[in-house]
Amino acid sequence: MKFHFATVIMSLGLLPLSVLAESSPETPKYTKEQLAKIKSGGNTTTPKTGANAFSLPASNLPMSKRLDFSVGNSFFRNPWVQAPATTDARDGLGPIFNTNGCQNCHIKDGRGHPPEKDDMNSVSMLVRMSIPALTDEQKQQLIKSGVIPEPTYGDQLQDFALPDAKPEGKIALTYTDVPVTFADGEVITLRKPNLSITDLNYGPIADDVMLSARIAPPMIGLGLLEHIPEQTLKNFVAEQAAENKGVSGKLNQVWDVRANKTVTGRFGWKAGQPNLMQQNAAAFNGDIGLTSALFEQENCTDKQTICAELPNGGKHEASEKVLTFVEFYSQHLAVPARRNINDPQVMKGEKLFANIGCQSCHRTQIKTAKVPERPALSEQMINPYTDLLLHDMGEGLADNRPEFLANGQEWRTPPLWGLGYTEEVNGHTNFLHDGRARSVMEAVLWHGGEAQTSRDKVLQLSKSDRQALVAFLDSL
């Protein structure tokens, strides 16, 4: 077998995709337009496929910066432990938490899933909790918190605990079948989740509690999304309003802890976090039970004295250094390349995707801002298939739980890049915010509200057209 040094280097994801496409004798040359489609993440795109396709550094990240990426990866991947411990850089876990490491939820930097029938814990799915804001004081509190936490259990259920503590409760999830019929008579059965909390260990839960199940989203391309200019997002809002086709996205407005002001939200299923630094710090606090400079309080409520009773890992259990490395890591995870772009079925599906109206929200050809301090992410032309805006998705997908400006039926458009890699990376095809959809087509058919017209057009497609649409989505 003949080995080419360039091929070996490229297999490790160390060269930009453009070099791969133009230099490898085994790879056909592409036109400039085709390369732009393949390189979903611009020059950050990696040609790597397989189970680790979501875990590679941006292909244009210089070797001098890959050590920072690796250090961030170690804090993202390795488990945190109970304090006090000899490994004091990683102690402070809990006492109540959802997981002891980021990678447990974002499996292989990919997508989480709802618990299976016999699972004892949800692990890569969590439940947000809050109550309605009724008083003037509570309504004022929404400016900074976005929600009013449930008085006993806070804004997130923790279903794990240290040996000397008790978990808050267990997630109970069942499903109701929802059959949907295509115009040609074929029936597809969707599943509607029924969510409740059992085995509560710290007292009763509020009668008016609002629950929202959330699976962990993929980590790829987040730094690119972070650096899309705010004006670009505002332009999307204006364009959709001008088109007057029933699609009317809006930007969430959320509290930036460090800036101490309200800013545009980008991250989370309802765009409830403004940037990756705060998103990560919030996950350290809510998911793992770690304090930091951004979130200095333990994730216990006043009614849960266990936080004060058990040892902790010091003032800031997730140090500024840890947050900085994890931020760098989460900013520079590469987007894998699109595949099969010249396949006739994929090309047909791409046209259908546009004709049906899906691109109104799932946007392509977006340029990131000039970012001198993050050159690998700077001025990249990307195809994330999102507008990062909130859209009303109808009653079918509603969690009826507001978050900042997002109401109970609104969700941020999720990026579609890397969609076709889900099964090989994560071993499943669970989609949407709570993983209810078991296939791409199920996810499409849950669309309502502003996407109802597009969804109804899908129901009218022939079987061959439906297969082409799925082939295109699987190529992303």
C-alpha cells in the first residue's frame, strides 16, 4: 500500500479542506462554488469523518494554538471530583448535579439523547424548571435571570448527587403516538413526550411549575456562530419581515453577566445565553455544580442546605484559567465537510429544501466578523443553516416556558451543519430540543407555527421527493 505524507497529515485534520480538495490525487477537484458548499465552516472545516468527526480542531488553527485547544479539551472531557481532593484543579463537584463532566452530555462533542426505557438517569438530557412571573418584583427579576426559578429546586433538575447528598428527583418520560399521513397515503408515527418529575427528595414542587426537557446540542462551529455580526442577524429579522411570508424571527435579549447589561442571545435552545464564556460557565454551575467568577453561588436553593453542609472546592471551583481554556476549545471545534454534493438525489433535495421555504430560517452563506484575536474564525464564509433567531414553532413543539423574550412556543433555529454525521458520531438519530424525533423526517413533521406552510408542502411531496429531501439533509 502506498502512503502519501500529505494524505496522512490530512487524515489528522491538520490541513484546510481546500488543500485536501486540490492536492490529494485521490480526491476530485471541485469548482469554487462546490468548495464553498463542502466547506460548511469555511476554512475551519475538517475532512475527517467517522466517530470523531465532531472532536477535531479547526483546520486552519495553527499548531501554536493547538496546545490551548488540547488543554481545553482535557477540562471538557475529564471528570470533576468531590472536594477536598488531591486533584484540586478538578474538585468541587456537586453536591447535586447532572453529570461530572461536559463530555458525558455532549457525547463525542455531539448530540445528547433522551433516556431509554431502562435508564436510571437521563445523563445527556436535562429538565429546565421555572414558575410564572406574577409579582412586580418577579417581573423585574426577569431582566437578569430570564426565568423565575422553581422555589425549592431552582431552574434545573439535578438527578445525581454525592454519596452524602440526595439527588433532587428523577425524570419520568413516556410517549404518546401521533400518526401523520402523507398525501400518497404513507403514515409516519411521531411520538409526543409526556414529562414529569418523580422521587422528589427536597419537598413538593410548585403546582404551577413549567418543565422543559433539553438534550445537549452538538458543539461544532460554535465560535463561528459567536462571531456572526449582530447587524447580520438584525438584517435577517428585517428581511423576513419584508418578505411577509409568515416567517418573522426575532432576536432574544438576555443578560450578559460580565458586561452587566442586556445583549443579544445566541446560544441554547431558546438563545438564552449571549456568548460561549457565559454559556460554559452556566453549564459548569447548573450541570456539574461548580462555582466561577460568573456564577459564584452553588446551584442549591435556600431550601437545600446540603450545599452549605458539605465541603466545596473553594471560591471559584472552575477557575478563570479553566473557563478561558474551555472557551477556546468550544470556539474552535471544526465543522465536518459536507458530503455527496454532486449526487443527483442530494442536488434534487437541495432544490426542494429551498423551494419549500426552509432556507428562510436555515440560512446559508453567512460571513463572520473580522476578529483579530481569533484569526481562525475571522471573516469566514460559512453555511450553518441557521439564522440564530427565535421563531414560533407552533403548539406541537411548545414547552410553554418563557425564557427572556422567548415565549413558550418560540425556539432558536438550530444549525443543521453536521446533521448527517449524527448516527456515526453518537449512534442515534434523535433530533429537536428534547430528542423526540427519531429521524430527520420526524423532525421536519414536528414543525408548526411559522414553519407550518413548509411542513404542509412536505406532506404533499412524492415518496421519491421526500427521499431526496432527506438525502440532502443527510449530506450536511
